[in-house]
Amino acid sequence: MAILDVRLYGDPVLRKVAEPVAAVTPEIRTIIGDMTESMWHQVGIGLAAPQVGISLRIIVMDDGKGGVQPLLNPAITERRGSVREEEGCLSLPGIFAEVERSKWIAVSALDDHGVPISFEAQGLRAKVIQHEIDHLDGVLFIDRLPPVTRDRIKRRIQKDGLVKGAHSHAFAL
């Protein structure tokens, strides 16, 4: 498995809508393995394929039990409630802000064998899934911030830049 470079804010691939995975092939399984290694290497808890320059609808996330759960073509089929919590992103190192997300979600996807799965998620798991699906749609967490906050962050990035590896928080996604 290879450790892939995480693309940073400003890279055009982060703004593209990712293509669906047509079939689980050996190449797709390799991508999943490489994404997993890359996520662990960056000490992240979630990673979307566009973040490593691959415009496919694949996410990997910490399963909360010391392993990883890959999701292909994930979709949120139902939402309930809302919660505001701090988020960070591997593609925006050192940037953190409170984002409003659904408190509870129902998800459908394919697993890494191409088998359809569906499940419910809440708490941190729901936040990670929503954040990573946003990446598949070309949306960054700063896009979900109030305009004044978003503009302040963008000015800070323009002035100071981003420092790769500047993650100072345990929950960069």
C-alpha cells in the first residue's frame, strides 16, 4: 500500500463532483487500501478519494473499533435533528470551525465487496460521513460556515498559507 499526498485547499480536484464507482475491481481495492494507509498516516478519522486526487465516490473512515470502514457511492437517505460542532479537515490543515450538521442520518452505500449496505449513524460517525460525502460533492466544510466566518478564514489562508502537517486537533477529517 502507498501513502498518497493529501490535496490542499485550492486544488481543483477538491471542487469537482466525484464520479460513481461502477464496479469493485482490484484497482478500487488498491485505492481503498492506499486511502486507509494515507488516512492513518495523517492521523485522520475520515478521508474522501478527492482528497488524494482521485475523483471517485469512495470514502474511508475509522470504524471506532481500531479498523476502517470503506463506503463506495455513499448517499444520505434520511436526516434528523441538527448539531453544531467543531470540524477540521486534512485538506485545510490548522483550520477549525463550528459546522452545523444533521444529528442523525441514514446511509446507503456499497461495501468494499460491492454489496449494498444501509445503516444509521449519529454523533461523531454521522459528522464524519457528512463531511466526507461533502468532499465527494466538491464541498468543503468552510462552505458551510456563515459568510463572515468563511471570508475571515479565506483571508487568513491567503495571508499565511496552509502548512501541510499542521494538524493540531484529533478530529481532522
